Amino acid sequence: MTEIKKESTMVGSHDAHRIPPAELIRVGVVEDDEAMSKIFADAISTAGDMKLVFTASSREEALSQLSENTTDVLLTDLGLPDGSGLDVISAAAARWPDCAILVSTVFGDELSVFRSIEAGAQGYLLKDTDANQLVHEIRTVHAGGSPISPLVARKILGRIGKDEAVPTEPSEINLTAREQEVLHLISRGFTADEVAQLIGISKHTVLTFVRSIYRKLEVNSKVEAVNEARRMGLLS
């Protein structure tokens, strides 16, 4: 009788600490480094108050997952093999306004930080953050905080302390007249084929201009190019 009573007490104690599935923090991970993705996934899966909803290794896969799953926290890299994580941040912020977005990246420069925040990120971590700290920061951003790696925070504070402007581009942007024309047309939603037909050049030449525009603006997608060009006054 004593043993049965003891076992019943232990089970009751265990159940009391079990978090209902509806209250778990749903986390999505976008990371193209397989080893790093596994570290993140394992840390999240073993946290008692979290649920790993999905992992994605590319921009395209992440955008697809966002349309199929709801997350409370999105952990995303910026450098993805088929584009920029900024597109993922923008899409997540637009589709799930209540989702907290946390960047995990190797890029610690001010430009990447400010672009991420402008796209909708609430936190910014460098990849030297260990797994236990990462789990803690996921809880922090979910609770309304804005975790930022100390090195990144110091750079931002240093810039503000010097009363410097937020960085825009590392050098003067000089688009040719043709590049300006192509940029204007793609900003209006025309495809490469349509642009080629409108200005009388080949699609291959249009794509060459587009690549040059991306390189000069330091972006990786049409959405980024248009947003950056507008911010810099290159588009009305």
C-alpha cells in the first residue's frame, strides 16, 4: 500500500509540471548550415516549454513553411543559399504580426542589424551564442524583450554615442541610365521578359543589368533592391 501511494504521488507531481501543448512556444528555424540547424533544433526540442514547428534551409523553403505553419518565434539566418533572410523576416512580419523574429547570423555589421530591424526583427544574435543561451533568448523575445549580442549592442551604442547617421551604403551608388530604367520597371512589377520587350533588349541583357543593380545596392532579391533603392532616393 505504501509503495502504491508513493508511485501515485510521483505521477501527480510530474503531471503538475507538464505544460499543455497549447501553451508551448512554437518555434521555427531557418538555417542553411546543417550542423548548426541540428544544434538549434535539439536545444529547442529538449526545452520543456518549446515546440519545434519546422526547420528550413533556404529562403524558398522558409517562405513555404511560413504559409503552412504558425510560429510564436522565428529564428532565422540572414545569409541563405538562394537569397536573403531579410525576405523571410519581412514575410513573417507581414503574415504573422504576433510572431517574434530573432536573427542568428555571422554578420555583425551595423547595416545588417538595421536592415533586419527595419524588416521586422526584434532580436539580433551572433552565432557564437551557445545552445542554452539561445533557448533563454527565445524565451526573452517571446516575452517581449529584444535580445542583442553584446558585440552588436556595443557597435550600435558606439555609433549613437558619436551621433553618426545610420549607415546606408559603403560607397556612392552610381547606376547607369539603363540600370535606372530597368530598376524603375521592375519596381513597377514587370518581369524580365516584359522589361526586355518594353526597352528592346534581350532577356539575358536585362538579367545582366539586374545582377549589376543587386551588386551595387548590395542586395540579393528584387524586393530588397526596390526597398533599398527607395530608401536611398533612387526611386520615388
